[in-house]
Amino acid sequence: MKNTIARLAGALLALTLTTGFAAAQSKVTIAVGGGSCLCYLPTVLAKQLGEYEKAGVNVDLVDLKGGSDALKAVLGGSADVVSGYFDHCVNLAAKKQELQAFVVYDRYPGLVLVVAPSHTNEIKSVKDLAGKKVGVSAPGSSTDFFLKYLLKKNGLDPAGTAVIGVGLGATAVAAMEQGQIDAAVMLDPSVTVLQGSHKDLRILSDTRTQKDTLETFGGEYPGGALYSTAAWVAGHEKETQALTNAILNTLAWIHSHSPEDIMAKMPEEMVGKNKELYLAALKNTIPMFSETGKMDPKGADAVLAVFSVGSPEVANAKIDVSKTFTNKFVEQAKKTTGMNSK
């Protein structure tokens, strides 16, 4: 009888502790700018590994077409945090909207400007895109910003090129193969998938590696990050710290496991039917992922410089780029958990 009572008491205590833990978890909605894109893998993988729950936050991931749509979700109040490209924080600062990135998971942007297979012989350089139709994930997204920067850099008026929203995954690949567009700014796994079917695929610009990123931008250029409004970050420091801890743990897991291990943890619908191509794309992408989660101030300066070239509004706004990010939460994680954040 005593043993039965003890077991019941133990079960009741466990239930109480579990219920209390669940109640203590804050609910946060993260809008992802295209979950199938490998550039956003750490955000999805953190959910798959249970890192958000371990950090004490209940995360709902909402998958949207592109970074601009994810940003609209946060600004409109239907999501709390964006998993998207940091450059939006700089661009919106010119419009007096304060956004702040708090953990960076992509140290390179991974953006690739690719020519549609049917136009390989016709389009041989960025200058050949004048008057053409070029696909981006969504107008106003980082893929769009990247395209405009490259056009401007090559002496073209961005207004002379038609921008078409085609998403980031299978829809982008289909648009390229069906000839709906002449070229596109894409990310992996879509680039590798397209290369798998078209060995002579022409790539005009590639920022998946440090070498290519430096050649394109003249310096390192941060890509994906978690960010929100400065007001949300200031008013939700507990949740922001939890999200930072979860992403840092996930980045550490990525860099201590094989591509095969990582692929095995990802949702099947994101891996797709061709696992070999996904794995090849993943191997191309892993060097992009940060090992520290920190924003390099020089990288943030590079983003501002790029946008200043393509946008008079940004160039004239006198933006204090240091206000568009914070390393406070990454540094705090290092202090409290001993995480490596050099």
C-alpha cells in the first residue's frame, strides 16, 4: 500500500512539474522567409532537435514565401520574430522603423544569380539581363535587393529589368525550366537541384562561400538571422535569450555532426524525393552557417554600403547601423552556458 501511495505521489509530482514547465514556456511565433531554403535550416532544425523547448520557449514556425512576407507578418503583428536576412533591418532603418537582429546563423548570404537553362547561350553576363525577366523569391525580399545591387554594380538601371516573384523552392526551379523567366536569384537546395538536371547551368554570381562573397561585396556579408522590432526585443528579453540559446546550440550541433546526420533530422517534405541532391546542396551550404552566432560589425557595415549604392533613400538616411543588431544575447549565452562565441 505504501509503495502504491509513493508511486502515485511520485506521478503526481512529475505531472505537477511537467505542467509547471509547460506553463512557464512562453509562446513565440517565428515567420520564416521560405523554410525549404537551406539558408534557414538552423531555424527549422532547432525545432526538430527540440532546442526551443529545452531553452524554455514554445515556438510556432510559420513558413512564408519570402523574407519580405515574413517581415510584413511581424510588422503587422501576426508573428513575433523574423527568421530572414539581416539586410531588411538596414533597409527599414531608412524608413525610421527600428528592427534589431539578435543572433546570426548565416555568415554568408548564399545568394546565387543563375541563368535559365534555355537562355545559357544568350545571357553570359549580368549586363545581358537588361530588359529581361528575372525571378526573385518575392519583390522586396533579399533576393530582390541582391539583384538590384548586381544590376547597379554592372552599370544597369534596375528599373529596366522585370522582377518576378517565383518563391524559393520547387516553384523557382519550375519557373526556370519552363522558361517563364530568363534568370533568377536562387538559393540551395534549388541551385543544386537545377545543376543536377542541367550540367552546363550558367552561374553569374555566387555567394555561397567566403571567396565568392568577398569578390561580390568586397567583404563578409551576413545573411540569415533572427530579428524583430527593437521594442519587442527590449520587452521580451527572456524569450529573446531563449531563442538565441536554441540557435547557438543548433549551430554547435550542425558543426559537430555529418551532413547525413543533419539531413536525417530534417522534415521529409523539405528533403524531398531526391535525397542525393539535397545532401549535395547541404554540403555546399554548411560552410555558410555561423560558428558563433555573432554579428560582425564590419559585415553590418558592408550591408549598409551595398544598400547605399542601390538606394538613394538608404544613402541619405544617415543610418546608425550599430542599432540594427545586438550581440548582447550571444555574449550572455557564452557567460551562462560556456558556449563558444568568439
